[in-house]
Amino acid sequence: MRGRVRGRVIFAGLLLLILVLVLPAPARAAGERIPTYDVVLRIGADGVLHVRETITYDFDRSEHGIVRHVPFRRGDRVYDVRNVRTSSSTGAPSRVRMTRFLRDVRISVGDRHREVRGRQAYVLEYEVRWAFTPRPGHDELEWDAIGTAWDVPIGNAAVRVEAPVPLRRVGCRAGAPDASTRCLRDRDGPYAVDFVQTGLAPHEGMRIRVRLPKHAITVPAPHRVPPRWAGGWPGTAVLALALGALALIPRLPVPRRRAGVALVAAGLPVVAADAGEEVAARGLWAFSLGDGCLAGLALLIVGAGMLCAHRRTPHSPHRLTPHRLNPRAPR
């Protein structure tokens, strides 16, 4: 009975996790919108991108605040988003909470215990490291100044790019990634360029591209991590064999519990040794499955299967001797 209840609990937990990851977020109210969205991208001489966003948000119903998604991983490329500061000129709660999930840094601005309505203004400031990409003959920055995670329309958006050197090659594309248009270039200066765009639909952004001459600023080497599945054919083959063995375990003689414990104990350090370095350096979401991890997972799978098979096997009842039936009986 306990096994059935436990199985149902595990199934319910997995189903809830799938729903959280797969289902879209609740739709915003029809009247919610962002009237103005102003962004300043200031390029530092050390290659750090300093970002300041001023967001005016119209709440159609009571909410706890806003959520800004900033990318920190694209493919094998990793960005370092740090030094996040928030404020509000309208007095709205501006406490900041940061969480990293899969590809984005989720910056929540507001208060879980207080709600706001109507028009509110928020200011977000943060830094992005490793944003520039060295190219032959120039260094390049590609950055979506607004992002495509907003579920509401944006009335007027403006992006200002500032640099310590003259900006001669700067461009902007607005809209969805697969159907973008050129942004309107508002003002040009030797060290600053302004772009504006009106009528952005939900999930449309403004992607900025800046090309600077080589050695105009200090450009640190981009940080890259292996893809999520970095294993070759040896690790994949070992994992496939482990899954095949898992299906055969119930048909084989009852395995010893010690053997299952030994395999689990051997698999854990293998996984930790392969993934621990990159996780410690870049966080949990930098984890990827290499050959070492796949081999360790294979040991864990087979060991766990042996433990489950041993646990489900009914133990043979002990024979009751006359002495056990009646302890007072003479031997």
C-alpha cells in the first residue's frame, strides 16, 4: 500500500513539474501595457556593458510588480549579469529578487506582500560582462535592449548607445526575431546614438549591433560552456546499455542489495567529478552531460534498479520451529 501511495505522489510531482515547464504563463490583463520603455546601453572601456532601463508600466489589476528576463546563456555562450539595482519614482515597491533558470536571469521587482495598480515607473540598473565578441578586424556587441519576454505591448521604446570611442557602425532591428524592421535613428553624435520605435507588440524587442575597431576597448574573451548534451558515442552507448539492463533486471535472479549500493556509491562521485567544476564556477544551470556524467548516470540507473528489484522481491517466510511457536516448550 505504501508503495502505491509513494508511486502516486512521485507521478503527481512529475506531472506538476511538466506543467510548470511546458504551460505558458498566465495571460496579462487586456488593458496592461508599457507606455514608455527607455534604455541606455553604456559601453565601458573595460568591455563591461552598463544597462539602465526606465520602464513605465500600466497595471490594469492589482499586481506585485514586474519581471524582467535578461539572457545569461545562449547556446554555449554565457553572460555574467551582476550588480542589479532597482528603484521606483512612483513609490512602488522595488525590492529585487534574482533567479536563474535555464537560459535567463529572472529579475523580479516588487513585493510579495504588497500590490500596486495603475501607472508605475521602475528603474533597473545592471552590468553585463562577456557581452562583446572578438571578430577579425573588429569587436562586436549584439544585444536585445528590451528582450522578447514581455507579454504586453510597448507604446514607445527608445534605446541610447554610448561608448568611450566614436560610434561609426551601429545598427538596430525591431520586432520578432524572424520578422524585424530597421529602427528609426533619432539622433547621432560622435559618442552616442539614439534609436526609437513605436507600437511594439508582445514578445517584440530591439536588437542592437555595435562594431568597434580592434583595441578600441578592452574585450575579455567570451565565456563558453559545453552544450547540455556534450557526450560522445562512448558515453551515449554506456547510458543506452544501462537503460537496457534496467529493463532486464526484473527478469534476472534477485540481485544483492550490496551490489546496488556499490553501483550508486560509484556513480555519484563520477557525476560530481565531471560536472562539479563547471557548476562551481558558473552555477547550477551551466551543468551539461558529458561522457563522465553519462557513465556515472549509467551506474546510478543500474544501481537504483537493483535496489528497487531487491526491495520489491517478497522475502521467504521463516519456518516456525516448535521452540518459536512456544518459547516455553522444552528443546
